[in-house]
Amino acid sequence: MSRIKTLAGAVLATTLTAGLSTTTVAAAGETVKVGLMLPFSGIYAQLGEAGRDGLKLALKEHAEQLHGTKIEYIELDTEAKPSRAPELASSLLNQHEADFVIGPVHSGVAMGMIKMLRGKDTIMIIPNAGSAAATGPLCSPNVFRTSFSSWQPSYPMGKVALEKGYKKIYAISWNYGMGRESLDAFAESFEAGGGEIVEKVLLPFPSTNFQSHVSDIADENPDAVFTFFAGGGAIKFVKDYDAMGLRGKIPLLGSGFLTEGTLQAQGEAAEGVMTGLHYAEQLDVPKNQAFREAFNTEYGHYPDIYAVQGYDAGQAIANTIGELNGDISDKKAVISTMEKLTIDSPRGEFTFSRAHNPIQNIYLREVKDGVNVVQSVAAAALEDPARGCKL
């Protein structure tokens, strides 16, 4: 599926360019092509639409900064299938000659995109995928991320566990990139403080056959459990955990996606679950309240984290154009400007690291009455280590 839309006038302007070339892309008032490589169908369609809507809202709000630039949108549906990534990214790069490529949601798709786009004359802004490689070994001047690395939400939770007196942890997730990286990040901080991972279980993705493992947790009786699951897997795991009678007996900790967008389906089973994430819907940040109301006015419903991350991609673009007074013809100036931005995000202000990952707060959240309630800042201005990045 592909859709091409052109908006005339000062509605949108997206131009970021990698400091790898001095080729002119667009001067003030010209048309800029923005490729949206997101899932618009399938299981992740809602996530892709949220990111796109957030992006468009930010650029609409910052219209005065865009100096009359026109935007042509090229929307390509990844269907969250990694096998489609090279073909679609090549199309945006060579056929459509996109100045910007925004995407993806799925980390597997991100790897295919980066291999096609890194070092090219367009800028890739990742509004969700957390794969460590994107800002690690595959980092590139023309690749930015406005979401998170897989390491960021999980690493602080090891320290949280230690502070709560937990010595022995049972760790469980899916055996794929995000799952492995999340458990490794937790273990890094937890073991450094003297904690012990008494069991590490990696299940085939996307298996939700959790009963035997939850039973094993009951038999093992660790001080707490740490996990990464998301979507339907998160719903099933939390409900199975509760059904086994473990809620209230063995604390359940996780990367924030365990209870992000899943609370309604999890119901009472999620009460007391503690997670780390860079956002919470009720976060007491002035920008968050204004953003939520503006998004609801524009689209008829309140935003989630995926909309926040798309919104901040739009803010990064608009702020860069504004700093350069609408003249984005110098690629080196564009990338240098973006690197220095402070983004006034609904999650709280953040800047970009040397590897172009957000340096951001990670919040400790606990589910109370069906809401992720912020308990504290688990890690302030946390920077991903960007292992393997040569920038």
C-alpha cells in the first residue's frame, strides 16, 4: 500500500540532511519530500497511525517556523514486515527521492531501512524502534531517533530492584532483539550492584504459552520477576501471573511496554506492576497537558507514547528549519543544528546524544487503579551507551 499526498502552503516542512554531502536539497519556500515508512495495516497499524498523526500535529503547530516550505508526503505501509524494508527504503531513496524518511515501528524493519539509508543524502528519523544497533554499531550522521533504545527503559530498573531490597530475580522475555537487549540491560545494573539473576528464560517469539513458566516462578520463589513483553504477550503474561496467585506475593517489574497500551485488557491483574519508561500519560509536565488536549482536539482521542514520539520527530524538524531561517540547503548546517537541539517534549525536555539517541528521563511507574502512576524519576537524563558507534 502506498499513498502520496501533497500539502501546499506553510503546513509542513521536513528537511534534515546527513552531514555526508553538501548537495543542495531545498531552500526556503521549496517543496520537501517526506517519506513515512510505518505500518498502516496489520497488528501495528494503530502505532504507525499514532506516530504519523503526532508528526503532523507538531509541524502544524510550528507552521510559522517553516517559512512557506511545502511538504509532499509519501506514505508506504511496512506492514511491520522486515522483509519489505529494503525494497520500500530503496523506493523512497531512489524513486521518490525523499528528503526525509520517518520510520519505522518494528526494530527488524529498522535494520533493513538503516542498511539502505545510512550514509545517504536523506535523514532517517526513527519514531519508535528501539534496536540498540541503530545508535550503536550502525549509527550514522543521517540517522536520528526520537524514541528510545532498548537499553534505556530496562537499565534503571536494575537499580530500582536493588533499592527495594530484591536480591534474586527471575528474568523472562521473548528470544528476539528487544527481549534479549532488555533483559541484558536490566542485568547490567542489577548484577553490578550485587544482585543475582537466578533464572533467565527466553521464549520463542511470539509464543504466549506462559503457564509452565509462571508455575516455575512460583516454585522458584524469587524476590521479584523482571520481564519484557508487549502487546498481546504483555496482556497474557500479566493475566497468567495473576491467575497463578503471584500478584502481591512476588513483585513484577518490567520495561514500560509491559503496561503501555495494555492496561484496559489486563484489568485488575496489572495492579501493582512496576515499570520503567520515558513517558506516562499523566506525567506532570506542562507541555504534556497542552499536547494531550491539542491532540484530542485534532484527532478526537487522546495520544499515547507512539504519538509523543512522532510529535517529537516533527518538533525536531520544525525547530531545525526555524533555527536555519528556512534555508536547509546546507546539509552540514542542518545536521549540526539538529544535533544541538533541546526538544520541549511531552515526556520532558531532551537532547540528542553523540549517537543521535534521546538523552531523557526514565520514570518509575506503578499501576494504581488502572493507571501508570509516576512514582519517581528512575534515571535522569539517561544516555544510551551507544556501544560500537564510531561517530
